[in-house]
Amino acid sequence: MTLGDPVVLEIRFPGLANKQMIRGFVAWRRAGKHRTKLRAGLGIEFHNAEARRRDFLIAVAKGEIVEMVTRRHRRLPVQLVANWRVVFDRETHHSHIEDIGPGGAFLRTTEFLPPGTEIVLDVTPPGSLRALEIAGRVAWTRHSDGEEGIGIEFKARDAGGTRRLKELVRRLELLEAESAMDGEDISEVC
């Protein structure tokens, strides 16, 4: 890896039920020295957009956060363009998804909806020509300055819908891995 290469770290803590994924880039490299038993290493600097997740992980590491809600699926940090609308409404809103998993996503927006509101997301998977229509409901909202958005819980109507969601996340993970090896940022590709 060279300086500036984008990376996605998967972090686990004994007290944390789910693995956390966080985006960053290589900030420094250190060669190992066998004589002094100094191990080789990389320094990773996190993206500014990951400040909330970084602070959460630091609080968990310090033991400040012990009880937390566990998710059934891990979330992949992405910058993915998404159009969305409330069910039975024609008005389309433009936004982006900040993290996604087979069970849900975080949609960055300042247009808040009450929890339980049913919405439809239109997401174009990488390499696809057609948008994938995903049904969901608002699970929670975040009103913090600079971190506004809504948590979406996906609603698959059948096994085919669940498979499509898992395939979307799998393709995004593959794209993330490929772009990390090529040295490009996935948010520029999506």
C-alpha cells in the first residue's frame, strides 16, 4: 500500500456484538526492523465523514459505551447516490446513502420523516444501467448538525427481494475491495 490509498477497516471489540466498518486512507507507513523487533505498520487516517463512527469506536475502546443495540447485518460505509420518495407520493428527493447492509441503510438528508413512514429508494448498483427499487420504512432520525439523516429499515416482500439486497451489498463490497487495490476512492466511482 502507498500513501493516500483508500481503505475500509473492519474493527471488532470484545464488547461490541457487530463488526464496524470505517473508511479512511493510508497516512503513513513504517518499515519493520528485525533487530529491534519493531513491527512494520500503517497509519490510517479516517475520512471526515466518519467522525461520528470514529468517536463511537473510541468510546467503546475506552469502555464508555457498554450497552448498545445490535444489528443482524453489518453495514458497509459507502457514498451512493439515492433518489427516494414517500410511498404513494410522486415527489422525488435526491440524497445519498452513507452506509448500507442487507437490513437497512443510513440516508443523509435534512428532510425528516416520522419513524414508521414507508419510503421507496431508487439505487443504481455499480455496473448496472437500471435503478434497483427498494422498499423500506424510517426506523429513526438524526438531527445533529452536519450529521442529519434517517435510518432506513429495508422491507423485502419476498425471498427474491432479500437476495437482491444481499447481492447489492456484495457487489458494493467487491467494488470497495477492487478500488482499494487499484488506489481509487469508491465514492468517486458510485
